[in-house]
Amino acid sequence: DICLRYEAKDPRIIVVNKRNGGLSSARNCGIEKAKGKYISFIDSDDYLEGDYYSEAIDELEKNQSLDVVWLQYVKETEGGKRKYYSNPKQALISYSKNTLLNILTSKESFAWLKVYRAVVFSNIRYPEGKILEDMYILPELLDNIRSCKIIPINGYYIYRQREGSICHTKHTYDMLHDIALASARKIAMCINVDRGIYIKMLATYSSAYLNARILEPDKDWSKLIILYESFIYNWRDVLFAKISFAQKIKLLLIKFIGYDGILGVYRLIYNLKRRYA
């Protein structure tokens, strides 16, 4: 009733009644219904504070080759405590694929936190029934985005942290599989664009695959095993990569003893963490 009252007051508001199909289904429905030049997402339990959109839209209006504007956010606990994640005071704009790739992979890859030119989603839809659906579509976004800009603004996206949310739910096999698969897609999108970012992503996101196999050792991981073992690199890539010493050790171990070999080390670390947490 509240939504319908707002629809009656403002022709820009459209109320859609649909069966609950999950987050991706809702976003896809919104993309298909949208008639404006720009698209932005707000998850149902979050909210906006301050002047969040006008400066981003001004940037998109001024620069027609700009397809995405990154904004800023706050993590807010159920008790009201906040942690601010602000973008740099100096605006950063990217035109090259390498720089854009670096922003897509190093900045938050949430669906929210951005204003997109609507044409970016002309051939992109979120995969339904998968976890980390926003990371999953990053390769398609890279193909469709010509340039992006990070700006400081006078508003924040309030990202509420709830105990019952997906991010705080106990992991299941399906969830672990989806996280590892989305992580693999993020790694794979870097292979032919930037070698340094590829190694950095492999060092960071191969942990999703290792964690999955540790937490559910008896499940069928055969397809993911083939996928992760296809990520080829040499010791020089690792030594010259801008990653931590621990990450270099991890990649060198994977290189020389394989994922199966390093799983024993990971199981030991995981068990120690659980014991002394």
C-alpha cells in the first residue's frame, strides 16, 4: 500500500508485483523494467544517507564516454557502529582496459555502490540462484564499460551488517562452490589483459577454492579442479608480483606441489585457527 501511494504521487515510480525469485531475479526484473538513462542498485536491507546520486549523475551527463561512477559506503552493525569506506579526495578516472581491470578487481565488486549507464546492462543479467552474483558478471562488465570514475561525494551507501544475511550464513556446499566459481571467473578475466593483476587475483582468490575443499572434502570438486589447475604461471611471475610474501609462498607451493599438496598445509592452519579462535 505504501509503494502504491508513492506510485500515485510520482510517475517515475513503478511498482512491480512478482514472485520472490531471489536477489538476482529482482535485479534482472528491475533492469528490464528500467526506462531511464542510468541504473543503480540498493539492497532491501540497506539505505542511503546524504546527497548520494546527484554528483555521480552530473559526471555521467558531462562525460558521455563515462559508463560507471564509483561512490562510497559505510558498514553499519546492528548496534549502530559504523566504519567508513571513502573514496580518495582526488577523483580518479580510467580509460584504459588495464586500469579499468585494476579498479574492477581491487575495488569493491558489489552491484551496489555505483551508478551505471543503462546501456552497460543491455546484454548482461545476473545469474539466478548463485552466491556472489555481482562478482560473477565482472568479465561481462569489463567488456561493456568504456571508462569509469571514482569520486568523493556528500553521501554514503549504508551497508547494514546483519547476522542473518547471506554474508553471515553458515557455508554450504552450494555456497562454497558458487564462491569458488565466481572467484575463478574473476581470475580468468585478467589472464589476457594484465599479467601482474592476474597473479595478484590468483594469489587472493585461489583461497576460495582451497577453503571449499577443506570445508567439504568429500564433495565432488572435479570441474573446479580442472578450472583452477588451468591457471598457469611460472616462478618469475610470482617473484616479481606485487603481492605479500605469504602469498608468494602460497603460489610457489601450488606451483611445485599442486593444490592437493598445499591442502594439507591449509587444513593444519584452518584447524589451528578454529582451536584458538
